[in-house]
Amino acid sequence: MAAIATVVVGAGTAIAIAGTSASAADCAAAWSASSVYTGGQTASYNGRNWTAKWWTQNEKPGGTQVWTDQGTCGSGPGTGTTTTTRTTTVPTSPTQPAKCTETWVRGKAYVTGDVVRYTDNKYYVAEHDNPGYDPVVSTWYWDPYTGCGDTPTTVTSTSTTQNPNPGQFVVSEAQFNQMFPSRSSFYTYAGLVAALSSYPGFANTGGDVVRKQEAAAFLANVNHETGGLYYVVEQNQANYPHYCDTSKSYGCPAGNAAYYGRGPIQLSWNFNYKAAGDALGLPLLTNPYLVERDPAVAWQTGLWYWNTQNGPGTMTAHNAMVTGAGFGETIRSINGTLECNGGNPAQVQSRINAYQKFVGILGVPAGNNLSC
């Protein structure tokens, strides 16, 4: 179906929208850790189809470069592709027409000095080169811009976007604020929501109870790692030089002391920054500081670990929650070597307490197997 509508947004601004939608592709057979895949073979994982580039076994799609992402799969509302053409009349300065006529597009590369009009009908200027980060989320890269005047001009842009998460995040902003009343202003709710598109299966697999339990489990572990989302970087600076594994061929190009813990999961070590950067399409090995400067990137690294890494455990934290293995297995996947099997019962209980509090806020039971 296609529809055309004209919406008057404000004085001098009109938007004509033409939209078409199509169902997502059917999902291929589910990826299996025990199966062997050769170049060209496909599998589905976390609601997306993937194609193997070469021979692989037990390498999760999205976690290594062997897999090519073919997009969302399956049917249902919000999983399709929407193509939108917008014709927008916007005010621009007669002395700066080139700077004030471009509409921001997610994923498009921008260089320092570029000016874009965002979806809130306001202008932003790039303070640093970036690959299309959101101006209202990635505020280190963008600043509000007031240099555009009132002369109208017409801007037409066409973009194709996918909505991998058909519903809203199961944790509302009010509930998020209740969970983290003393959090750092760096850890924004908007940044978290923006990061969800990187892993559409997160808190979006199974029934309502399972989805909320997974969200609570992730946020409870995040709460423990960051002191209630208070700390953005690791506080013990004496540890910083220890996180460079010089045996890796790619080394530590940002410096031996540059790979300390950052973000909601406190991502550390050069090999983790490289793996996360490769999976997310970000230069984290050469610029690990992105994780402490961009809220959306910080949340993406936390979701990368949660959804793709077993850590010292036997499964990802995501799989632990959606298969019923329980909250205790998420602890094992994050810090099981030091905390589980009697290693540090107080730390384990701290995580459990936060989880029980958060599922209470979300109105669902905690489930079984809370400890490790």
C-alpha cells in the first residue's frame, strides 16, 4: 500500500510524505554452533539473516567478520522496510544556502563543519567527523546551530530505513529513571534506545515476561558494573596499562594504556575493543575514547557483549535469559571466573538484589536460577 499526506508543521514548513512498506524476507534455518557453514550458505540469528563469507563453525553471526548481515527476517508489524520521500520547506539563510539545505541522514558520513536539519526541525553543526551519528544523542559530535536564517527553501530527500524493533522498549523512560536515580548524565535513555537497533533480538525475544526479565537482567548487571550508571570509565587508573595484549598482531594503536574499562559493561582489553568495533562498524581499536564520549556507542558496546559473548560462561547472557537458564548464568558470562562457585558471594548477591528490584519495577517475576 502507498499513501501520500501533506502535514503543515509550522509557519513556512510543509512536508509531503509518500510511503511504501514491504514484508521482511523469510528467515533462513536458525544458526547452529555445531553446524559447518561454507561461503554463500545462509542462517538466521537474532531475527536477521546472515550469509557466510567462508568456512565457519561455532562463530556467531554478528560477532565475527565471517558473516554478512542480510537484514531483518520474518513477518509481523514493524519488521519490514519503509521507503519515505520527504519534501520539506525549511528556513535557510540567503547568505548560507548550501549549509542550511541538507537533511540529516543516519549512517551518512559527515565532516567537521557540516550543517544538517534534524527531525526536530532544528539545525546542528558537526563538531567532529562522524559516520552519521544522531545529533541529539551523540552530542560530542554535534552542536546546535543558529546560523540559518528565515528564508524558505525546499529540501527533498529519500531514505530507506528498517525498524528491527517493532514495539517500544519494554522499559519506559520513567522506569529507567526510577532504576537509576543517581546516574551520570552521560548514560541517557535516548542513547540506550538508539543502540537497540544494533541487536534487535535484545529484550524483544519471547513473551512479555521474558522480554522484561532480559531487560531487567541487563540493567541489573550494568548497575553493578557502573555503580548505578554513575561511573563512565574504570576508576583504578593503575590498571590502565594492563589491558594491552601485545601478542595480538594488531597491537594497541591507541596506546598501551588506552583500553581501560568504559561504558555500561566496562569494556576493556584491546581485543575486546577490536571485536566490538568490527561487529558494530566502529573504529574502536584506533579510537576507544568513543565509548566514553558517545552515549549510543557506549550502550552499543554493552549490548554487543551481552548478545554475542560467552565470556567465562557457556552461553551469552542474552541466551541465558531467553532459554530459561536464568539470571545466574548472566553473572557467569560477565564475571563468573571471579564471582561464581563461591568466588565472591557478596558481589553475586549485589547483582541479584538489583535484578529483583528491577523486575519488581517492571512487574514481572524474577524466575529461577538466580545465583551462580
